[in-house]
Amino acid sequence: MFKDPMPPLRRRMIEDMVLAGLARRTQLNYLYAVRRLAAELHRSPDLMTEEEVRGYLLGLRGRGVARGTFKTSHYGLRFLYRETLGRDWPLFGKKRYGSPSKSGYPMPLPTPRCGYFSPQFATQLIGVAFH
């Protein structure tokens, strides 16, 4: 009798990623992110709480992993918990914060306009454009 060596959770996640149309490399990156989480916390991801996963992600930030590495881990875990396990955790909710500026201070938002420039601003703008 043939015994499938692949854990059911991993198989289900792969099937969900295929159904979602994710590229093969993205699938591998997401699976790697889940494997790292399981290895660090020493148990199956489906047994972990939101706070444990949050602590893991904070630990990645604290260790100074590259932004791309962090985002890939975050997105991979979000896919697992949202799509495969059906957990709608606030941890993986909508983005609440913008990207920080290079100086570390928040960038000011542009002032809303009524759809046109003031005559003074238009004159300045045209003057800069033609010099």
C-alpha cells in the first residue's frame, strides 16, 4: 500500500495556490515561509494562535531580515491562514500604515484640490516648465 509522505495541510495549501493561479516560484516561496514558521515554533501551523504567528513575524523584523524576505513570509502565512485554513485574523487584515519615508518620518499627504490650480501656482508651474 502506498503512503503519501506529504502532510495533508501542505497538500491542501498547494492545491489552493494552484486554484488561485499563483506562479510556481511564488508557491515555493510561500511553502518555505510556512516551513520556517513550523520549524521555529516546533509544531504544525494549524495548531498556532494568531499571537504566536504575530510574535514570529515581529521576530523576523527584530532580526532585521530583508524587506522582501519579510513580505514573502507575511504573504505566505497570510495565504495559509486566510485561504487554506479559513482564519480571518486581524493580523492579516487590510494595510493600515503607509510605507515610511527614507528619513523615517511620515510623508505629508497632498492637500486636496478642487480640480484646478490657483492662478499663482499655475504661473509658477509654467515658469518652471519652460526654464
